[in-house]
Amino acid sequence: MNFQGRSYECMSDCPDMSSYLNRCHSCRVERGCFVFYDRTNYMGNQYFMRRGEYTDYMSMMGMSDCIRPGNYRMRIYERENFGGQMTQLMDDCDNIMDCFCMSNCMSCNVMDGHWLMYEQPHYRGRMMYFRPGEYRNFMNYGMSDMRFMSMRHITDSCY
């Protein structure tokens, strides 16, 4: 906590920091934005962080300062493999149930921009980062117990 103890500098992907640090209580992001995982091999909860200092682990939750409106496109689908009801998003959505009467989002196609998808309405709960591409079945990405209920896009300065 507060940048005390051992440190580790990372400038590229690192699937397992446990050989360098057994736990991390603070971090400093000097340039760009990063996604941190709470388990090895890019598994578990994700924490999206932009440039800045995070003096304790709890302050790492809910970082969304670099999320703003823009021109982005994503299609979300009610079922896996792009099945069921489809909705195209070009802006943030704080609750898919209220906005589109969709009770579930099980696959998506990110056509433009980068997005954060949250398991609860109003950008709360666990989140996952999605870059352009097709995501046919969220269970393939270790998200079998998550339902995405809100989405935000990320500005160009973050990626």
C-alpha cells in the first residue's frame, strides 16, 4: 500500500506476476491504459486503469475517468453465436433491460472502438474489456457466470 515494499516494472503483457510479487497493493501507470487481472493467465476480474497513481488496492475498483461519448459501434445479442434479439449500440447504455427490453447479452460483435461491459446496470460490478472483434460465446472467455447489463466505450486516448 502507498508504494511501499517490493516493486515490479512491467512494459508489456505479463500473464503471471507471482514470481515477482506475491501480492500487489498499489500501482502507478505512467503511460497509456492497462487492464489488470486478479488471477494469473488473464483470468478473473479485470481492472481497467489509465495513467495515474493508485495508492491502495481498493482504489483500483471502478476506474472510468477516461470513458466519454464518441463514435463507436457494437452489436449485442441476447444469445450465444449472435442469436436472439440484436441491438446495435453507438453510445453508452446504462441498462440494457430499460433501454432495449433485453434481459441478457451472451455474444457481441465490436465493429468500432473499445468497450467495457459491466455485469450490473449503471456500470457497476465486475467488468470485461472488449476490443474490435467477434465474441460468439462469452463462456469461452471464462465468463460463464456473468450477465452483461451495461456498456461503455473507451476514448481513443486510452488505447
